[in-house]
Amino acid sequence: MSDELSDRVAQYLRWQVSDKVALLAQRYPDDTSLTLDWTDLARWDPTLAEDILDAPDSMLEYVERGIRDTPLPVDTSLGQATPRFENLPESHTTAPGEFSPSDRRGQLLALEGQVAKRTQVQPRLVEAAFECQRCGTLTRIPFEPGQFIEPFECVGCETKGPFRINPDQSRYEDYQKLLLENPSSAALGGDTSDIIAHLQGDLAGHGAIANCQDVVLVGELQFRGGGPIPEPQVVVNSVQAAGQTYQDAEFTADQRDLFERLRERPESFDVDIEDPSTADVLMAAAAPKFVSGSHPRDRQVVRGLVLQLVSASTFDGPDGSHYRGDVHVLLPGDPGTGKSVLAKWAAAVAPRSAFASGERVSGPGLTAAAVKDDFSDGGFSIEPGVLVRAHEGIAVVDELDKAGEDTIEKMHSALADQILPLSLGGQSMTLPAECGLLGVCNPLGGHFAGDESLVDALGINSPLLSRFDLIMQMRSKQDREHVRELAESMIRTWSASLKDATGQALDTADADAIDPVLSMDQYRAVLLRARQLHPTPANDRVIEALAAWFEEQKMALPERYRDALADADGQYHGPPVPVTARKLGAARRVAQAAARANLREEITMADVEVAKELVSRSLADLDIPIVHNAGLGGGDVNRREPADLSGVS
Ligand SMILES: [Zn+2]
């Protein structure tokens, strides 16, 4: 049996993955991992592949031996090479809390989840040399991660010691422990399911773990603790970052056809808009109810979300300055205006995202924390929050107003620098947090009273507000026509969904009500493609138009608040969010994102118009007392008092 197994392993290594083994031989010993695709193995030898799932403990040893015995073109011995399996079948892919620990014990599993906590890389005892304090004899005991026991008796004098570990005679390896959490349970804020995972050797310090990204861990499920209720834990064999980033996205022929159709023939999509642009199709596909026939202010909100999802280019300039491309959006609104629905949709469709509710999570849940606790055996554990987990994606925070002052303060600096600094005793470290923030919040007291400014109504300090590129207030519908339209559309969707769910015939109107313009997968592919583009201004007119807009905004507001600025105490009592260069940054980002949303490589005057419209609306929403701002479905820029109109296009 074992000879036959060895032969089959050897054949696979020699005939199917010889190039991988040869490549490892060149890199060895700097690299000791041989990454193997389980699905590829299953096509070559299904039985062998099944055996690896059922008995990884012994089977991985066979593969290890097989690697050592594979003839190599170069004169190297791969004595310490480790096989690592990725791409496990559906049957063995699960998440913390979603499998039976007793049934799965000893199996190789792929666990998808988010890093809720991780230790730093520490040395771990692989084999301890216990030195007897009576006779000096060494008793050697190997340990699996998470295990530690003293020898029962000395191999020399057969007494119970006492023993002391002799470090020079013991073997150590790099080690890291992490807590993997089920992302869906964490997002809902209810009971969380998690599992401890152990990373050894060159897996310790893996980039995806260090940065606390969502991951797929492949490993063997083992039981720890000798009592009647042992604890299931995973000894990890391989680590992969979960989700797709735009850098490594590759597209199928169908997807490329879709991009071309979106770019060349947007009118061929079934959207209720005349002569739509590519961005219009993306908006209609995002939230049909908010787009066709609805109030312009609602359409602006949807446009803002689509632009946040594609965002602008993030890069470092030759002089070292960091250009943030992520677009931060705040949606303050009355309850029932659909803001949470839109936010949850954005989190779901984004290729990478993290979701949290400000009410349910404390500070670290939104930012990050370094804590000293039992988990890390006296060292530091890192707990990442949504801003870290959303790196290279978007962080969606519902009920941001409930997050508390401290958290808001920390979030503010994270949004500015796109990193989160952590202090670990005397040391410090940073976690990357390059993400767009979508904040959703309610006014104090639940509803906008109608006469206070948005800043007063929100109770969020204004430095944080100034970090948002777009702040778009959503008010409950008050005019007859829109209330009726919304109600009708909701009943229509309910009716069509019910017919669909119970197998009744759908007419065209029904199909329109529930068929998405783009599937979630298609939408995600378009977002990834858009983020691969780096549009630049088409000509000088574009640059001049942005500059002229900024000049108008900047000069208009001091005029309005001239008296306040002239205060004798030297304090600024002007508008809550003064028009600083940040707003120029916001306009630049929104314009570039608008070009991306049209899958264009150039920023045109049309994109500048979008930027002017959205950023001006943000300034107006923030600045104007709500009594002037009230109107159909919210405020209306055109209702500003004549004196206020200067500078708002
Ligand atoms: Zn002894």
C-alpha cells in the first residue's frame, strides 16, 4: 500500500508539476514551499486527492518524501520543502462555525474568514530538550502548535525531574497564532463563530495575515485540550488572500464583451433613461428605484456611490507625496430613506469590502488595537477593524454617529494617512488602511428637526466631516408624487418577487421589476476593470475648469462669513467645513472616478461637470441651515437665498 502510494505521489510530482519542483529547486532554501493545486491533482489522480483530504497528517508526509526523492536538474536536495495545497473542492470549503467539528476532525479543510486577531511572529518550541535537574539527562519531546506538556519521567533516572528546558538543545521555528472569524456572523454583529489557527515556519508573518486581510486558510482540523470538550483548531498548510483586487484581475471573453458593450452601446441596456452613458447604466443597475424618474438628489446619491466604488487612482508622486484616490462618502439621513439599503448593496457588490455598525462595535472594531492578553501568551495581539480589513476596497459603517468621540478621532487620522498606527509597548507599527469609507448616520434624535445645520444635527465633529469628499443628506419624502411613486415601486417588486418565488407567470413589467440590469458578478467585474484605468485630463480646459470652480467656492464662502472671520478673538466662527484644498482634492477624485465609471482613459469636461455638481451639493448640504434646505426629497440647491448663491454652481 505505502509503496503504491509513494509511486503515485512520485508520478504526479515528476509528470504533472515537474516545472514547479524545478522552480522551487532554484529558489531553495530561500523558499521552501511547493504550492500545489488540489483540483489539478484530483484530475490527475482522484483517489490520491481524496486521501489527502481525509488523512492530511500522513499523506502530506508522503508528498514531502516524494519531493525529496524527485530527481532534479540542479544538484540540490529539497530536504526541508513543504507541500502546500490550495484550491480545495467545494465539499471541503467552509467557514468558522459552519461545519461539524467531530465529523471533520483530522480532515484538510479550506476555511474562509476574516482575521479577528493575530499575534506577532514569535519563536515556538518544535522539539523541547528537557534537562533533568537530578541527573542532567535530556528528554526530548516534540510539540504540535498549541500543545505543551512536561515529560512524565526522566529517560535517565526515571524520576519526575524537576526539568528545565535547555534552549541550545531544543528546536524552534517561527510561529504565529490567529483567530479566524466568520465574516457574515461578524458583520451582523450577533453571535460570532471563530476558530484558532496556527501558522508555522515560513507561513508565520504571511503578508495577508500581517495586514489582517480576509483569507482562505487550508489546514488540518485538530482537537486541542484533553478534557471532555476539546477545542477544534486548525494547523495551517496554506494561506491565500480572499477576494479579488483590481491589480490581479483577469477577465473572460464574455466579460470583455460586456465592457465593450457598456462603453460603445450603453443604450442597448434595458434602463429607463434616455441616451444613457456607461455611468448611467451602472447607476441604473445599482438602484433602479433611486434612478429612473426619481428626484435628482436621489440620483446624485447613487452616482456618488458608484463613483466611490470605482474611486480614483491611489499612488505616490516622485516627491513622495501620497495621492489618495479613495472617495469617502457620508450619507446622513432620516430613517427609511433607503440609505442603509444602498450601503449594504455597495458592501455586497464591492470586490473587497468590510461592513460594521457603529453602534455594535467599539473603537478597535472600526480602527485597530494592539492588546496584551492570554491569546498571545503575554505578547501583543493585533485586532483589526473595518478600515484595515477593507484595505484596497471600501469600508461601510452604518450608524457612524454612534461610534463615539475617541473612535471618530482615530478614524479621522486613518482616513487622512490611509494607515493605522499602533503602539505595542515600546514598539510601534502601522497597518495599511487604503480604503474608501462609506458612512451612514442618523441625525441626533432620529429625525432632522428642520432648522439646525447638518453639523449640529449630526453631532460628528467637523474635522472628520472635512475628510468626506461627498456628504449627501437624504430626507424622507414629503411630496405626494414621490411618496406614491416609491410605494408603487415597492409593491410592484413585492408582487413580482412573490410570483417568481411561487412559480407563477411573469409579465414584462414583473420581469423589469426584478431582473437586474447587471448581475452582481458582472457588476463586480466592471468595477475591477474600471479600477485598472488611470484617466488623466484630456486637455488644459479640464484643468482650468477645475481650478476655476475651486476659486469660486473658496472666494464665495469667506464673503458670506466675513463678519465671523473678523471676530476679535481671532477664532474662526465661519462655516463648519471651510473650503480648503481638500475640496479641490475631492473634485479631482470625483472627476477621475467619473471618467473611470465611463470606462474612459481621459477626464473630460463632462466629468468635471459631475465633480462640480456633486462636490457643490456636499458643500451646500453641510452649510445651509436645513430650513432653507427642505424641499422635495430633501434640499434643493436652487432654493438658496439669493445672497447665498454666489459660488455654488
Ligand atoms: Zn534524571
